[in-house]
Amino acid sequence: MEEENPWKLGGSDFFMQKKEEYMRRALELARKGEGHTSPNPMVGCVVVKDGRIISEGYHEKYGEFHAERNALTRCTEDTAGADLYVTLEPCCHQGKTPPCTDIIIEKKIARVFVGSMDSNPLVAGKGVQILRDHGIYVETGILDAECRKLNEVFYHYIATKTPFVVMKYAMTLDGKIACATGDSKWVTGEIARTQVHRMRGRYRGIMVGIGTVLADDPMLNCRVEGGVDPVRIICDSNLHIPTESQIVKTASDIETIVACSQEALESERKQEKIRRLKEAGIQIIGTEGAHGVNLVELMKKLGGQNIDSILLEGGGTLNASALEDGIVNKVYAYIAGKLIGGMDARSPVEGMGIDRMADAITLQNVEIEKLGDDFCIVGYVK
């Protein structure tokens, strides 16, 4: 008598383990698109037939083919009757590329296993339904939490049309981001700093205040191999940015935005400065508000330009404003085992502060990672 094949038992532990194994591989593939797919999600796909992977693919770059189409068009074997594992629900609408549901049907895929559902109103369950209407078995929710976390930026942006904002800072054990003299090189070690540069390549934009530009004259680029430079966003209420700064000098090579007050933008005295900044390749965005840059309005305007995420590397003043205005979604706090003291040494979040401990901004889903002699605490703003 032929031995029963546990692969065919959909409810068995064996089959569940195999489904998760293939989905984890699809997640690995999806991460290869990090920094290149914005504002699209990162997606990975694995095609399996007769218990072995016959093709793989991922969404490599915004505007190019999606993961499913890459995997299926590059497959050198017959895909009829195969299983397809994909981290996000297949799209079913014509965008910059054809619908992925079309090629899944065309290639006679028998079963589709989906990680997380797409919340984009153009898809949102329609992709799964189309496949089912064509007789394809579809199962959803395979490693759903992991798949959703991979694309936390995408889910936030689709829901709000504003960037997912990640506040990052490095401080000493006594809570200082620089000495009282202003010296801040370096708070953390090389391992932590390298991780930050990878983050710069992950998020679409990087934002700092004019104080950081005046104090450090930074480049704000991504200095890791294969990394993508983020859009540089400078919050500069009164347009004090020096035209000889590195930011201005390299604006023709790296997309740069300066956000100011509407008053500064319309000021007669600022028109020559504005002209020079624009000639350098800088886009200037004005915001309405009694004091400085209106961050809530700025987020809406940046979201309208397909900037789906921002790494906030501001000083204490900008960080405080961002938290007060409620635009921060996630925090990366790098902590070095150093003590520097100093009543006048800067802290990562300044401003007026919270009056009562009970009203403190709290983080949830907190994780801690050791990076050499430093630590990184990561959490989401509740």
C-alpha cells in the first residue's frame, strides 16, 4: 500500500512548517528591494512544484515588474499545477505594470499562499477573489505579522497619505547627545553608526533642523555599499541655511527640500536667497504657522510627493516639536556606555517637556539590541 503523503494533508503540522518555510524565504527575497521600491511595498515570491522551489523573484525597483511576475517570467520550468508563495496579496489593477493576478492565472498556478492582505483600496481583497473565481485555491495569513511588519511603512502610508516617521538619536548613558562644548563625534561606535547608514538607505527621506546643519555641516547621505541616498529635508523656518553648506553644494546630485515658514517664503528680503537655493536645485516648501515650520502640514505636503517615510535625525528642539505634533511613529534610541555630564549639554528631546510622568509619551513593542559596546532600544509610539 502506498504511504500517505503528509504534504497533501493541508491541516498537518508538516504542511504548516513547509508553508512557513517557503514564506520565510519569500520574506528574505522581499528585503532585497529595501530602499528601491518606495512608495510601493517590498514583496517576495517563491514558486514551488513537486516539493521543490523552481523559481524566485522580488519587487526590485519602483516602476518595474512586481515579485510574482519576476518569478513567473524567469521560471524555466512548466508552472502548471505549481504553488506560489507571496508576502503580499497579488495586485489586480493596471498600474505602471500589468496585474499580477493575470500572469498567475496565465501560468496555471494551482495554489497561492499569501502572507498579508493589501490594504490599498485598488486591491484590498480583490486580488484574492479574482484568483478564487478562476478556480485557484488561495490561503491567506501565512506569517501575517512578519509580512505586515516588513511593510509597516506601506501600510501607514496607504492609510494616512503621510510619511511613516522614525525618530533616531544617539546619546550617552546620562542622556546627552553632545558635550556642553557641542562636540558630538562620536557618541556611539562604528557598528551602531553603520546600522544608521543602512537606515538612511531604507527610508525615503531624512529630516534635520537648521541647527544641525549650522553645527555639523552634514551631507546626510547613505554611506554603505549599494545604499540609496534619501531625500534630504531641512526644517529651516527663516531660511538661514548657508549657500556654502554641503547640503546646498550637493543639491544638484541629491534631492533636497528646505521647509520654511510661509512668512519667510513671501518675505521681500528672502527672495535673493530663495533664488540662489532654487538655482542650486533645492525645492522650497512653505508652511503656515505662528512659530516655525508646521510639521503636520509639512507631512501632508511630503506625502503628496510620494515620500512615504522619514528618518528624523534632528536635535532636541526638532525632536520635541515632532513628538508634540504627534508625527513620530517609531523611535530608535542608541545608547553608548559613556558619561559626559554637563548641565548645558544637549539632550535628545528638549522643548517645554511633560508636566506629569503620567502624561509621558510611551513606547510599545520595545526591543533591545546590543551593537558592540552600544545598545539600541526600538519601540513604537503608543
